[in-house]
Amino acid sequence: MDLGCGAGIPATRELADHGLRVLGVDSSAVQIRRAHQLVPAARFVYLLVIVGASRWTGTEQYLGADMFWDHADTATYLRWLPEARLMPIWDRYIPEGGGGHTLILARAT
């Protein structure tokens, strides 16, 4: 499995070239189209992802270091997934501290 496979180059193609069955996952419709062209053996199936529930960009401490974060809101992710040929099946809000995240289950169309 190549999570965040992009256009399938180099990792997905290298795995396929070694005769392995490859599962590539990416949320970009453009990258998925490119991966299908560049690595025809790649296939795309169910995706379970945790995303930001609300739009936010900033820096916070994470494991003792400054970490940059940038994420969209749930509605935007739910709009982007079908553009990447991933159909959302369900989404759930997961509270955390003063905010939360969204868990989305999607499958290939």
C-alpha cells in the first residue's frame, strides 16, 4: 500500500515493477488520473481518514516541537473526495479538547 501515492512515481511504480500487487491511495483527482496512466497496475479501494473539522492554519507544539498545521473543514473534504473518485460513505465528528476532528470513510467509485 502506498498512502499518499500522488502520481505513483517512484514508489508505486517500483512496487509494481517488482511484481507486487499495489494499492495506491491519494485524495487528489489529478494525481489519481496520473497514477492510472503512469502505473496501470495501481488500484484504489476504501479510504479511512481523519481530517480537521474546521478550517485552520497555524503552528502548535507537538511532541515538544513547533508543528505547522493547515487543513480544510469537513464540508470541503467531503466535496474533494468525490473529485478524487472516492465516495464518502459516512463521516463522524470526534471531539478533542476545545475542538475536534472528522473521521471519514470513503470508497473508490
